Amino acid sequence: MGTIICRYCDDIIDTLPTNGVKTKYMVCNKESCREQEGSASA
């Protein structure tokens, strides 16, 4: 089982089938997290 976690607020975004336990970090749809992503890549 794989888990997708927001890299800023640590909320679980989704799960996905994987071989073994895996954790992936992405950005959720919260406005505050999206703003951090925009300023981090600028």
C-alpha cells in the first residue's frame, strides 16, 4: 500500500496499490499549501 502525503501539512491525499509500503510526497489542494509551493519554486 502506498500513501500520498502533502509535503506541507502532512494530510493524506490518497492511497495507491504498490509492492510494499511506500510514501510519496505531493502538494494538496489547500490554498495555504499551494501558496507555499508557489513561493518555494520561485
